[in-house]
Amino acid sequence: MILGTVQLGMNYGINNAIGKPPFRQAIEILDIAYKNGIRRLDTAPAYEESEELIGYYHQRSGNSFDICTKLSIDFLEKNKSDIYSIKKVIARSCEKLKVPRLYCYYLHRFEQCKNAELIATLEQIKHEGLIDNVGISIYFPKELEYICSFLAQKVDIVQIPYNIFSLDLWNDVIKEAHDKGIRIFARSIFLQGLVFKRTDDEFVKKIGAVTYLEFIHKLAEKLNVSISQLCFDVVKSNGYIDDILMGCETIEQLSDNIGLKSGFTSFDNGLMHDIEKVMDGVPDDMINPSEWGKYN
């Protein structure tokens, strides 16, 4: 499990009513994660105080996480894609994080991976040992198809939004990526907390999620598991998912997330097929949080 730290640095998530945790609680969350065997963190300079918070924890605790962070979304608009410019921004992140190197350096938007000079620069930086893996964070299956076709020997890790709503959209191309040696990290397994919303919530009605949430709630009840356990089990039942990224706002949420691994039950192909069939008609806007703003 990878601990996502966006919630520790800023207010994030449609179902987050409390905002980012106080500083001391955020430090405690990192410490509990480390003590429970979590060794990877996902962050980004755009997550406000997240990188500095992790660096403070590293410096004060003596513990060290493997860090996945990201190139800023607008980097290419403001900087050259030459090795000096990229090294400079990586060094800035490493200084904030108090680490000598990065486990994975993601491009924060798919469009950036079409810049051949940028990809070549990241390959060179990897060769020099400043980063262990080149990654890309994407949103749509067609983007992973492109990566499989043109960047399979250059990209090590792809982070995708993969959850109970979107299985059928991703499964074929995830297998293709696996076969080509690309590791897949799943994020948004709770779709920013949408799965925990009440079915009579006005926002749920506006985005057309009522029927799908009713199905999820009834299935969790039938299987006698929590909604979070159901969503975790569905994602982990895909054997081609290499790691799962999960965030939290509280210590209680972190403890619950840690418990999902020990409570995991692998779903058979029949049940997975039934879930895919129900989710076949999910509206695109419903599973794309960038479109949610127009419904508020």
C-alpha cells in the first residue's frame, strides 16, 4: 500500500468534511504508517505543505520512506525540458523531502509524455541515479494505450484512477501494460470518497450515481463487508495491479485502510464480471472528478 499525502498538505476530497489534519496529527499519521510497514508515499509540489511535512518527519524521526513525487503541471510552460532545469526541480523536491533520491518521478499530466526531449531527460536522470523509476499519472485508458504503444521501454510506472466503477474500461489495457513490463499503481479506489456518499445526497443525484451506489451498498451488505473493504477487494482482485494508493485525513481512516489488507478476499471471475456488467453504463462525468464542478 502507498500512502497518498495530498490530504495531509491541503483540503482534498468530495467527502472530506474536516479538511487537512493539524500538523501534529499529520506527523502521527506518517509515523503510524511507517510502523505498520508502509514504505512508499505519494506526493507532489502542488499538494501545498505535503513535501515539507514529509521532510520534517524524515529529519526528526530518522525513518525514511520511498518517495513518489511529480513534475508540476505547468513546468514545460515556464521552463525548458533540458537536464539542468529538471535536475534543479528534482533537487528542490529532494531538499524539501530530506531524501537523496526519488523512488518514482511522475509526469503529472499525460500530455507531458509526448515531449520526447523531456522523456529522454528523465531517462538520463534515472541513469545517473537521481530517480529509480520514470512514471506518468494519467486519467483515461486511451492514454495507457498510447504509453503501451510508444513508451513501454521508457516508462516504468503508470498511476491510474481504478475503482469499482471503472473496471471494464481499464482491464484489457492493464493486462497489456503488465505484459510489456509496465507497473500499474491504482489510485482513487474510493473515487474521492464518492462511494461513501448517501444515495439521497443531492450531488449524487446530479451526477447520476444513485443506481450505482445502491448496488455497491447492497453488495457490501450481501458480502458482509464494509464499503471500503469491498472497493479495496475489487481493485486488488485484479492481479495486474502492482500497488494501491490510499490517502487519509485522520488516524482512524489510516488504521481502517491498513486493516483492509488483512481483510482482503479475492473475488472470483464470476463476481467481477457481474460488477462490470452493472457498471457498464456509468456516465463519463460521474467517474471524472474534473467534471464535478459543473454540478455544484
